Amino acid sequence: MKPIGHTIIRLDEVESTSTLMLEDSAYLENHGLVVIARHQTGGRGRMGRRWASLPGGQLQFSLVLHPNLPPQEVPLLSLVSGLAVARALEDVLALSPALKWPNDVLLGGGKVCGILVEGARGRGGRPRLVIGIGVNCDGTPGDFPPEVRASLTTLAHETGAPVDKEALLQAILAQLTALHERLTAGDKAALLAEWSRRALLRGHRVRMNAADGAREGEPVGLTAEGCLIIATDDGGQYAQLSGELEWLR
Ligand code: BTN
């Protein structure tokens, strides 16, 4: 398969790089294609939220991935995307980010990168993923809308130095290519172990906000498919495939 980022389309402004790709089969059929924008006027986040865009101050891009995996392993690509960003931040900036299920990347407790993985059907009904990645690079949390300031951070704020966005983009794309290949080669146990090592998995009381409601408990691990296992107060456990994790303490 071609490397992710074999072609990069660079836009000044777009509503959303992910929406653009999802709405056009010419994009969707091109595994590894990347669209990056300096500014998004309607950037989308997980759970129907908006993604705030700081014109020129973030890495905001989406890519098409044709998963070369059995269907039950495709959700692992969501975790692996966060791992790719964490590794790239370590390689390029010598940082040690933490991961929050399923794929937030945190520095100093603040969210520095959000990832939106969306599925689509391509030619012949084949599964295609559009993975949208937003990394807060320049500026400070105060530059963002008041409702998200308290929960996010930027690379410049954490490191005190300007960020080479192009180097970071290339490192993320290289990591995604390598990690997708490793999953394809059957290396999922090692990747899940690495994800868990980097993640703040245990020691938090959480509320899992999911399509079927909210439940509280304590995360205790991951299933082989990347579902989060949560221990509930009644002594039971359940595995959650998708949702939004809220740390209560
Ligand atoms: C989240 O944490 O809620 C996910 C945020 C994903 C933001 C990125 S920026 C590039 C791509 N285009 C979008 O509209 N969203 C994603």
C-alpha cells in the first residue's frame, strides 16, 4: 500500500477537511491522501461537537485510510491514531504526551490533539476511514473560545517555543503508515500494550457518555478490539466500543 501522505492537498480555508473527503468518492478511493487546511470554518469534533480553529495556528488535516484488517480490528485504528501522534510528538519535540481513551493526546493534563475517525463505504461497499487530526500548535489556551480553554493546551504553551508544523505533520504520517502496517502484520497485542503504557487508564473515576446513556465506573483495561473495560460500582464490568470519557477525579 502507498504511504499515508503520498499526496498532500494544501488548502487555505475549508469548512472541514473531513467533510470534504467524506463527500467525494474521488478522495475516498485514494488511500493515503491527505488534505490539510490553514483554517476550518466548520471543524467537527467527536460526539457532534465543534472543533475550534485558530487560523494558521494548528495542524488540521484529514486522511483517507483503506483498512487492511479484519472488520473486528478496524476500531483499533482509532487508538493507533492517537499512538501515532504521541510517538511523533516524542520524536520531533522530545515530549512525553499521555493518551486518553479513545484517542485524545494530552500534555500537562490539557488536550493538545483531538482525533475524529469516521467510517464510510467506498466502491463495492468496501470500508474506508477518514481520520481527522487537529493539533493545537501555536498560541495559548486563552486564544480559544472560553468554553474549551480550561481543557486544552497548545504545544507552544507547553514547550515555550514555536513548532515546526511541517516536521510534525510528516512524523505523524510516517507513524500512521508504520503502525497500520504493524497492525496488518498481526502485531496488535504489542501496540495495545504500548497504548496502555502511554495511557492514563487506571486511577480515575469516570463517566462514560455514550449513545445509550451515561454510566460511571473505573477503567481497568482494554479488550483485544480496543474497547475500554470499565468496572462498575455493583462489582460488574462492561466493555465500551465508543463514547466520550469524562474524568470525574
Ligand atoms: C475531537 O477531539 O473531538 C476530535 C477533533 C478532530 C478535529 C480534526 S481537525 C481536522 C479534521 N477536520 C474536522 O472537521 N475535524 C478533524
